Amino acid sequence: IDTFMLAISLAVAAIPEGLVAVVTIVLSIGVTKMSERNAVIRKLTAVETLGCAQIICSDKTGTLTQNKMTVVDHFGPDENLLAKGMALCTDAELDDSGKAVGEPTECALVEYALKLGMPKTNLKADMPRRGEAPFDSGRKMMSTIHSREGESAEGYIQFTKGAPDALLQRCTKILTLDGPVDLTDELRKKVTDANSDMAGRALRVLALAYKEYDELPEDCAPEKIENDLTFCGMTGMIDPIRPEVKDAVDECRSAGIRPIMITGDQLDTAIAIARDLGILEDDSQAVRGAFLDDLSDEELESRIDEFSVYARVRPEHKVRIVKAWQKRGMVTAMTGDGVNDAPSIKTADIGVGMGITGTDVTKNVADMILADDNFATIVAAVEEGRKVYANIRKAIQFLLSSNISEVVAIFTATMMNFVILKPAHILWVNLITDSLPALALGMEPGEEDSMKKKPRSSTDGIFANGVGVDIIYQGALVSVIVLASYFIGHFMEYGVWTITNSADGTTMAFLTLSMCEIFQSFNMRAQRKSIFTLPKQNWWLWGSAGAALALTTLVIEVPVFVKMFGFTQISGKEYFTALGLAFLIIPLVEIVKFFQRKVTGRS
């Protein structure tokens, strides 16, 4: 009884310790693989959550696009004034090599002026900045006030750049070939038509207006200076779509994940890009952020699945979008780079910060950081997350079925009044033939169709989808094989079938248990598929099998270890009989899998 209790205690005690160790190591392996694919994990829980992501809300600029803005079109009668004002009303600068440095959109405007022969360094010298109203996402514009050009020039000029629709509301005049004139409805329509035309070609459109002063304003607050402006013109710049993103969006669709575009750009631009990427199927799925202001939280929750594109959004809109999806029971990821994005990133199930353009505040609250700011990296991380979760389940199933087999075999032997395995044998099995394959399963390459399945439910337990049943029947099969090996060993030693202690039986049972668990680890590579149809090999698993076989053979054949463990040297016939019995676990499980596939209709 003492031997039985000690052996049982070792088998049972190994379960929680082994599970914690293996899960931690497998998660660490997954984190390392994700970092190799430019997804830096800050919280280990994000690895598991990624596997059940159902919604990915992504910024457009820099994530879906290359964030390499270039001005390719303009609207307005005076291109030089337009370019000059745009360049001055930015915080981007030219470095010593003549390259624009700063925010990509502003860099494009500085480079636009440079191409027209107006380097910003010269513009700043001629028209130094005297005041400013910094950009704000609520106003969607910024203003700077400069001295007039020329040493003898008197007075000041204000340039205001921003979203065309927002800026046009602050204008009372418009610049024409004949000079400034009142902004009539007809002229306003020409501006909006030109804006729609450029936006419909997936161009990002910025507008410029100006205002002249005789004296420098004492107060540069936006509400004081951003009114009664003269509309000057617009620039249309293109930010090319990342070539790999379209395939990533398609992969999202096949994986049952819905991509959502959220951008500060105007609606027409967002629609054009979303159509190219396959995010948008119908224009009715795109709305402006202002539309959300007219919806209560309950209304947004009920209609959230109608929208795939959000344009002209404010940071608080992002939080509402995330919460609406979460109330629908969806696991949601949200990307962001600015300080104002921190609340939505923190609210999301998976907060994703930008490694290149992201602020420190955003990175600190994010669960994952994209080192390359690329949407395709999120999809790659989701794939890796699914793989890691699957590997954790495989390792847990393997360890539990193995430990159940040990407990059942020892308990049965004790009830029949013989010792099948001693505590030292169980300790060896737990350290060698349990641990090595479990870790190797963490290196499993994953099933090729993992991104062709819908995300698992976040409420699914580790034993869902038949894993619990598999653990029980596989553990029972191993127990029966080990007990059979013991009795066959006793028969081969004495030539009679009796229930009694047998040195040969114990040695063969030990070898069978050790190798049966090794062969069982190969069964774990796929829950339902036949392991003979898997296209890739797990060479780590083969290595662990070879190491376990060599070490197990060592302890039952080398005299000093034979004596230490209380074994007896068995014959070659007994050795290969034990191995043959251990191998039976593979065809037996394959037969069960075959019928499971027939019943469930799954391959």
C-alpha cells in the first residue's frame, strides 16, 4: 500500500506542475515566433486571446497603407501659394540632406513645395512663424501665422490647413484667378465636387485657407483666428496600399475574422481604399464619425454589424465601436498610434500599438506592438496565436492522458495485489517520457487549415470539442496496453499466466509505458486527422522520441542502472515485444479517429 500511495502521489503531483511548466514554455515559444514575425507581445494572455479574435479594427494610414504620402494632384488657381502655405503650416522640416523629416503627411507637403522650387528652409527665413494654433483631432485643422514675405512687407498672413469639409465651413471667401471673391453656393459646390473627385481616386485631400492681418493677433486661440478665411485650394496625395494587406484581408475572411477600417480621412477616400482591399462590399457599410453621435449606445450595439468602414472618427468613437462589438460577444482587436488612441486600445480585448509611429503612451497600454506597423502582421500574429493555443491543448491532452494511464495501471495492479511500477519508475517517466514530447509538441508547425476555420469561442474550455473524451479513452488504452505488457512479460519469464510480482513483467511494463507515451505524442499532432496525412514533420518530436528511447534502453540494459531501478535485463525478444505493444497505441487511436471523422463529418 505504501508503494502504491507513493507511486500514485508522484503520478498525480506531476499533473499540475507539468502542465504549468509546459504551458509557460509553449507560450514563450509562441512569443518568440511572433517577435520573429514583427509582433512583439507585451502580455502573455494576448497570445491565447489572439487565437479567438473575431474583429480587427485597424487604422488606415501606415497600417493598411505604406504611410509614404506624395502629392499627385491639386485644386486651386495659385499652385505656388498653395504649396507655400501648405509647407509653412506644418511641423515637418528639411534635414541637412534635403530630406523631409516629420509626420508623413506633412513631409509630403514640404516635399511638394520643394519640387516647385520652394525649400522650407528658405520659406521660413522669408516668412518666419509668429503664432500658431496646433492641430487638434476635434477641429481637424491647424493654423500658423507668419510675417509677410519680403523685408519691406508689412503685416501678417495666416495659413490654415485641414480637412476640406471642416475648413470650408470656416471660409467666407475663395481665391480665384481674379482674386478673392465671396464664397457662393456655386463656388462651394465646385470645391466639394473637386474634393469628391480626388477622394474617389483614393487620394488623401487636405485644404488650405488664408487670412491677412495688419497687426499680429494678441490671441491665437482657434476660435479667435479660424474664421472668415479665404479658401485657397486643395492638395490630393496618395498613400499606396501595402501590397501584402489585400491577401491578409482575404485570409481574415477565410478565418472568420471581420476586418474593420477606422480612419480620420474623409469618407470617399476611405471607401475607395476599403473597396480595393476587399473590406467594403457596399457603400452603405461606410459611415462618418458624426453619424455615431446620433446613435445611442444601444442603437450602435444593435446596428454595429452593418458597418465596416468609419471615416472622420474621433478617439471617443473608437471606444464606442470596441464596446459595441464586445457587447455582441465578439473578441475585438484595436490598433492605434496616438496618445488619444490609448483608451480604445486599453478597452479592446487585444490592444495593438504601432512600433514605428506609436507614442510611448500607446505602447505602454498595448497588449501587442507591431514592429512594422503592418496590418498583415496582425493576421500573422492571429495565426500564430491559434497555433500556440492548439499546441497547448495538444500538450495538455498528452500529459493528462499519460498521467491517467499511470494512475489507472498502478491502481489496477494494486487491486490485483501485484506491483507493476515503483515510485522511481514513475518519477523517470514523468521527467523523461512525459516532459520531452510535451515540450516538442509546443514546436508543432500547426495544421495548414488553421486559418480556414472560424475563431473558437472565448467561452470554450480547454476540454471542449471532445478533448475531454479523448483524454479518457486514450489514457485507458495506454493502461490496458501496459497491463498487457506486464502479464506477457511474466508469461515469457515463467511460461504461465498468473497474477503475481514479476521482474520481467515490471521491466517490460516500464519499457512499454515509456514508449507508448512517446508513440502517443505522435497521435497528439492532430485531434481528428490521421497523422499519416500531415504534410510536415515535427523533427523536435522525432528527436524527443529518439532521446527517450535511448535513455529508457539505457536504464533497463546497463547493469548499474538496472540494479538502481530494480529491473532485470530482458531478452531481445521481450524488448521488441514491449516495443511492439507500445506501438499499438498509434493504430488503435487511428481507428478511433476514423470513426470520429465519420460521425462528425470533419476531416
